[in-house]
Amino acid sequence: MYRYDEFDRRFVDERVAEFRDQVERRLTGALNEAEFKPLRLMNGLYLQLHAYMLRVAIPYGTLNGRQMRMLAHIAETWDKGYGHFTTRQNIQYNWPKLKDVPDILEALATVEMHAIQTSGNCIRNITSDPFAGVAPEEIEDPRITAELLRQWSSLHPEFTYLGRKFKFAVTGSEHDRAAIKVHDIGIQIVRGEAGEVGYRVLVGGGMGRTPMIAKELRAFLPKADLLPYVEAILRVYNLHGRRDNKYKARIKILVHETGIDAFRDQVEREFATMDRAAVTAPEGEMERIAAYFAPPELTEKPSAPVAFERMKTLDPDFAQWVERNTSAHRVPGYVAATISLKPIGGVPGDATAEQMRAMADLAESYSVDEMRITHEQNVVLPHVALGDLYKVYRGLAAIGLEAPNKGLVTDIIACPGLDYCALATARSIPVAQAISKRFASNKRQREIGPLSIKISGCINACGHHHIGHIGILGLDKAGVENYQITLGGESTEDAALGQRLGPGFGYDELPDVIEKIVDIYLDLRQGRRETFLQTYRRVGMEPFKEALYATAD
């Protein structure tokens, strides 16, 4: 894991002291809310529906046991005993008191964490593949590139006050687990014609009220050119992006209106004429960063231990969990284990302080003290020996996080919605809970197979509904919650935006509607191996539309 250098520590400590003074002035009335707003947003502090919300950065989703324990301590000491892990691989606290926020930030700084650039019109937390450094097919650990971008972008003088927020995602595999095609800039580590490692650069993706799939800007970019090239992109955006209308201020609008070819020409001209040497990372910097992400020394194990196979036979629930919630590791005898933060009827992404501490214990004991937060709002233990896997499972069962549902119908992504968010137009959390309970049976979930449901409580799409196999968007229709359904979205290398099914449905109708959609899929699929997405792409929207709206009539 990357460790702060002296600059990072001083930079964070100074920011904490600065914000403490700003909070004191707000509490005394020396600053009004309008004056305080830009200052608090620079420190990850939002004013939500009922209280302030603090968003803490977890760069590229990686953290250790000590850091997770601090997150638990904050939840218990200054919040209501839990935190909410987000689709940006961050954590949010929904109930901090303003007077306590400087103390929270000071506590975070002791474990090399902060809330800088988790809000505001700047470059946000850079996300990555939660299986970085683990996946067998990976070309290179993408967190090295993500960390370089984090350092380059932190308080960048040109890009601290952009027209709108700006999001990067980096993946090191051909199979995209970082959703790079729905980011402002998506970066994929690839090999060139001579086998050299470089980057494929995508631009102009995003969700929200105008969802778009990113377009390829460069098929291959040499590694040494990364920082000057992305700086050239940001300069073109900063110069030509809209600032008169926040709904049209994202780079995706500029790329769409300019056209990808014309936009590419502008970027390439800027790249060719800029002082690249002034932007390029210093010689040896990538190697210095890479050393922090050196793979742990894991002893290769030639086969699964007898005890592991025996426990799968003796405990069918454990066998199901292994089947669904573990992924291949590059070192034989190890797996990456996903902890589902989606217990049946639970709040997607929430974890209590007790659960955080237990996950920290498991990481320290069985995963070389490392965890990853995923953009599916789950947690990954990336380096677990097969011989330790049953102990991990039992530890998770003790805290109610043993659900064997990774990628299944109850592994639902949901934003906080109208229960917390001042921008929301409908509830998300109760919808997710109701659907989860409807599909509670493990047997039924396995029968349905891979199916992602994503729920947003407003058009801003924080629940990523556009790229759900089934997407649910909650809106306000004449004072009543109304939910639009989209089908066919996808977040991987085959990324697609879901298409609207038709008129929306009422809050109480949703569990029945989703069940009907699933039943139609089960009737139409060709064999048990055909997934929901494959069936939808084969048959299209019409069978679903006809069955649902014929029933409604």
C-alpha cells in the first residue's frame, strides 16, 4: 500500500488546521452558509436533508486494518455507529455534527486518510479495479497509475475549480471491473505492438441526466506521456467546457457537441505544443510508487487443502459462498474473497462499527492486512489462502455478512436516496430492501444467475442505474414517487446504457414489477447458462414491455 511522504502529511495536517478555523468562524456567525459552502465542499462536507454528511476518500479503494478501525472509531464516536461505502470507493458518514468535523479530519490524518477532493468541481477520488494486483489476467497493477494521478491532481492549480466534478477510473485488465467507459476519463493498461506497456485512453463517459458511453481518444499512449496527455485533455475541457449551465458542464457534453475527432485534434495540438517536461513525472517516480504496491510474498500452494474440500462438503452454505464470493488469484492456492455488504433486507453499502472492526481483524489475520472497497459497495479481502477461507467465512457469519450473493439479484447497488439526500426525488434504500427480501432464497438467486440491479433516487444517478441490467430511477411525479425501469445496462468492457421500459411504476408496485421481469427472463432464456443480459440482448425489450404493460392494463 502507498504510504504518505512528508509532503502528504504536512499538506493534510495544514488543511485540518485551516478547516478547524473555518468551522469555528461558521459556528460563531463570522461566516454565513453561502460563504462557508465552498470551504466545506473542499473538505468533503455536504449539507444533506437532515444533517451534514462527510465523505472520506479511500484512494482506489485500498485500505488496511488500522484505517478500517479508525473508520469504525469515527462511526462510534461522532456518528450513529455506522458508515456507508459508496460507488466511488469512498465512505460517507451521514450524521456528523459540524463542531466535530475538524476532530474527525484530525483523527483521519493519523492513519493517512482525509476528505480532500471528495466533493466540489475538482478531480475526485480516482477509482480502480478492486482486484488490482490479484487478477491473473492483469497486465499491471492499475493502482500504481491511479496513485500517480492522485498526486498529480491533488490541489492542481489549474483544475481545482473546474466547470463541474471530474472523474477518472483505471483498469489493468482487458475485462473491465472499474467501469472506465462511464467516467470522464477512463484509462486501460494495454500492450503495444512490440509488447510494451502503455495506456488506452477513453473520454466523455458519464451518467446523470445525460448518460453517455466514453469514446476512444488514444488507442495507445506511452506510459511516460500519461500526465502531460491527461493535462492536455483537462486544459481543452477547462478552456471550452460550458460554465453557463451546470447541467451541460461535464466533459461528455463537450465531447458530444464537438465530436470525438475534432476534440481529439484539439487535445493532440495542446499535447504537441505544451511543455511536456514540466508535467511529466520525475524519472524513477513510477518505480518509487510501484514499490509500495509490490505483491505480497505468498507461498504458492499446489492444490486445495483437504480441510478446505472437507468443509465445503460438510457445510453447504460455505460451499455456496465459496462459489459466489471468491475469485481467482494469480498465486495458486489463494483467492480474493468478496464480503457482501448486502445482507437480505439490509441497507446496501452500510457497515456498522462492529462489522468494520471484524473486517479489519480478518484482513490482518488472513489477507496480509489489506482490503478493497468496490464500486458495487462491497469489500474485498484480496489475498486469502484456501486453508484459511472457512475461518474467514465463519468470522463473517458472526457479524451477518456471509451472504453468498456477489453479482446476484440481491447484490443491489443503491444511493442513499430521499432518506438522506437533499437532491433526491424518491427513496432508494427501502426499494432495495423490499426487492432483496422478495428474492431472499439462496436457491432462487442461484437459479436466476448473474443479475445486477442498480437504484438511483434522482436523475444524478449516484446509484448507477443507467448501467444496471435492471436500472431503477426514482422521480417525483406530482408529489408522488414514480420509478422508471431501464433494461440492458452494463458496466464492463461491453458497457451499455439501459433502455427505458416505458411509463413508471409506483413505490408499492416495484417488488412485483421486478419479479415479473425476472420471471419473463426465466421463461425466455435458452438454457440455465444464458444470463439475464444475454437473454435481453437476444430478444430485446418487447417481450418485457408487452408482458408488463399488458398486465398493467
